[in-house]
Amino acid sequence: MYLRVFALASSAYTAAAMPGMAAMLEERQSLPTLPLSQAQGNSGPFPSLQFNAADQFVDVRPGTAHQYIAPGPNDKRGPCPGLNAAANHGFLPRSGVTTITQTVNGLGAAYSFGPEFAAALSVIAIGLTGDPTGGTWSIGGPYPPSLLGGLLSNPSGISKSHNTYESDTSPARSDAYLNGGDAVSLNITRFDKLYFSAQNYTLDILRDHNKLTHTDSIQNNPYYFSAPFAGLVPPIAHHFIVNLMSNHSADNIQGYLNRDILKTFFAVSGPDNGHVWNAGQEKIPQNWYKRPSNNPYGAAAAAADVAILAVKYPEIVQFGGNTGTPNSFVGVNPGDISGGVYNAQTLLQGNNLGCFFFQAAQQAIPSVLSGVLSNLTPFLNILNGAINPVLGILNCPALLTFDQSAFEQFPGYGYHPAKKV
Ligand code: HEM
Ligand SMILES: *[C@@H]1O[C@H](CO)[C@@H](O)[C@H](O)[C@H]1NC(C)=O
Ligand SMILES: *[C@@H]1O[C@H](CO)[C@@H](O)[C@H](O)[C@H]1NC(C)=O
Ligand SMILES: *[C@@H]1O[C@H](CO)[C@@H](O)[C@H](O)[C@H]1NC(C)=O
């Protein structure tokens, strides 16, 4: 039932973007409906239909344009292995400071990441952590804005975006509060829990890992907090690992992800009994084939993946937090945040979680920027120009209210560690 809904909701967009896909979409609509999580291949909710070596080979050989070069001392790297690896191979500027267009093109070339999804995530990164006057954002820490005096402070970058972009319960990073404010460095214990859980990783395995990180946060982090946008970033990131890091071949059209590939993307080396994280050295493996470019991982696929997660583990996609002690989770009623557009039941249906994810960021950004920019209009036009098409793809109900007052009871909501990372 869920998959049918998503296939229909996404068909207008996919068919428009790729004429001739209608027949394939017909096929997608008859996907098996249950058991959802276990039945998924590594291409996610919309299976890949063929392997094309020329299209999917990502050439990162030494001596070529996209060879690996370790970041220099001024290059920004942060909590996202996908972005770090893309920058280390020149798919994003090696400086780690990027525009919307560079991100859309670079992540498309490196991973077949959906262009509309990349644009929306980038524009949100600019609004929450970047330079709206220059149209750039940092995949790591702070940097000087392009127009001196255009902003009141340097853009923070996604490394310093705790609970605005970066959040608790990451697949392989610690919760900021439990690690002295550092949610950027890899936590080897956490990585190993994932690593040793399988030989080949599937979406179902990553959802089980997400359940583990979620339980860990609830039981140990008095400042655990999950906001409607930022709180969904780690659950979505769990799905990115399988959908975007898997290797593809003629024998394995959906893709597979083994331990060696996982280590390479996460910059982990060493034997099984002595893993070491090499900060900033995330790599795309040699001889690696991305998902097909005619089946990009876009917003509709991500919305479907989190909805499937919500069927298996609804507790992971609740908004709210602990109230200052471990195991004190209090959920916030989505109806109170959204002015009744969503409630606890409808939020888990169809694309609604995906809708709320983008809408929450869209609604929050103007007030975030109101003290920082004198004239908001040019940037808000860019913001809405990137988000509204995604809301169309997902067929979202209009959200006119976004009330964050219920968040103030959570100490995590106001926790913004300034630790240098
Ligand atoms: C514009 C696009 C993107 C943005 C803005 C973005 C941003 C982020 C942020 C802020 C985090 C930290 C969230 C957390 O606390 O867990 C993160 C984590 C992560 N991202 Fe990305 N990301 C993007 C694209 C990608 C891509 C293309 C991939 C995969 C190829 C990827 C894979 C991951 C993974 C696996 C994590 C979790 C890391 C860990 O816990 O060790 N991301 N991303
Ligand atoms: C590292 O991860 C493990 C496993 O999830 C967790 O128990 C531990 O608290 C984390 N370390 C820190 C410093 O948060
Ligand atoms: C992992 O997947 C690869 C590719 O499909 C396969 O050759 C290998 O046998 C799998 N390994 C295990 C332990 O399942
Ligand atoms: C990806 O799959 C191809 C075909 O099986 C294989 O030759 C190649 O070594 C694999 N790449 C990685 C990084 O495992």
C-alpha cells in the first residue's frame, strides 16, 4: 500500500524528468507491498532497472580529474562522509565551500543523487548554516562570507549546526552532548556496531542500526532532542549509506554494500580488531559503480524510505526529546507544531513525513535569518524556488503554521555547543 502511494506520487515528477519512463513506473506500482523493509533491494523504494557500466562507473583513478587528494589545512570537512568523499575527489570544490549548482552537479556525477533533493538540501544548508548573500555553504566548519558586512557573523558550516541540521542518533557519530560538543568525529564503537552486524548491508539492517542508535540516545543522553527537520537528518542518513554507497554490476543491478566499501567511504582503516578513523580521508572506492543515473535517489525515494522506517520503528520518527535526564522522552504532538495539518497518525502516512521535513526547514529559515540579513526577499525567493518543487513532487498539503514553542521544554533544543571541530 505504501509503495503504491509513493510510486504514484512520484510518477509525475519522474515521467516529466525522463519521458519514456511511464512503462517502468507502471511496473514499479506493482511492487510487492509487504514485508516492506525486508523486501527492499539496495536501490531503495524504486528499484534500478538495468546496469550500464559506462553510465555508472565513477572514475577516481590516480592521475585523473577526480583522483583522491587529502584535504589541505584550510579545506572544510565535516560530519557527512558523502560530502567529504565528494570534496576529496573534486566532485565538490576541494575547499569544502560549495554553491547549490556545484552541489547538484557534483552529487549527481558522484552518486546519482537526485537534483531536486540536492538543491533543496543545499538551500536549507545555506539558510541555516551558510552565506545567503554569496549563495554558498560549508560542508565543515565556519568560513568568511563573500560580502564583508553582508552578514553579522561568519557562516557556521554544517559542522556547527547541532539540532539545526546535524542531530543526535547518527549512524557513526556520537551525540554532541555525550562527546563534549563534538558530533563530527567518527565514533569507532558505533561504527563497529554497524560493521559487525553484517557482511553485506541492506536497508533493513540500517534501520535496525538506527533503532540501536535511537535507543542509545534515549537511554544515555539527557539532552537528546529531535526536531521536525534536523531530527530526520540522521534517519535519512542511515538510508543514504545503502542507497548511495552500494556498488553496482550486471549481476547485482540493485547494488550491494560490503564491509570494505563501507570502510573506504567512512575513512576507516585497520584490521577488524583495530579499526582506526582517518579524519577527513573519506574516499570513493576504486572500481566503484554508482546507482544508475536514470534512477537517482531523490526526495520521493527518501520520503518513501523514512515512511517504511516509520512502519518498522515509529518511535524513531517522533519529535521531542529527553527533559534533562536519561530515559525521560516526551513527544510533541505534530498537530501542535503544524497547526493541525498533521497529527500523530497522518504524519506517518504517505509522503507526510517527507513533506514535514522540508516544510519545517522552509518555515524556520526566515526567523533564523531575520537577525542576520537586512533584506530577506532575494534569498527567500531562492529558498522557495528550491523547496516548492519538492513539495509538489511529494504532493504535500499546505503548511501555514509552524509553532516551535513546545520545544522550549527540552534542554537539547537550546544546546548549541561551540566546540571547535
Ligand atoms: C546536499 C546534500 C547533503 C547534505 C546537506 C548533507 C548533510 C549532512 C549532515 C548535516 C549530516 C550530519 C547528520 C547527523 O548528525 O547524522 C550528514 C550525515 C551523513 N550523510 Fe550527508 N549530506 C548530504 C549528502 C549526502 C550524500 C550524497 C551521502 C552519501 C553518499 C550522505 C551520507 C551521509 C551519511 C552516511 C551520514 C551519517 C554519518 C555518520 O553518522 O557517520 N550525505 N549529512
Ligand atoms: C560511541 O558509540 C557507542 C555506541 O553507540 C556509545 O555507547 C557511546 O556512548 C558513544 N560515545 C560517545 C562519546 O558518545
Ligand atoms: C555479499 O554480496 C556479494 C555481491 O552480491 C556476494 O558476492 C557475496 O557472496 C556476499 N557476501 C555474503 C557474506 O553474503
Ligand atoms: C564493484 O563491482 C564490480 C563488478 O562486480 C567489481 O569488479 C568491483 O571490484 C566492485 N568494486 C568495489 C569497490 O568493490
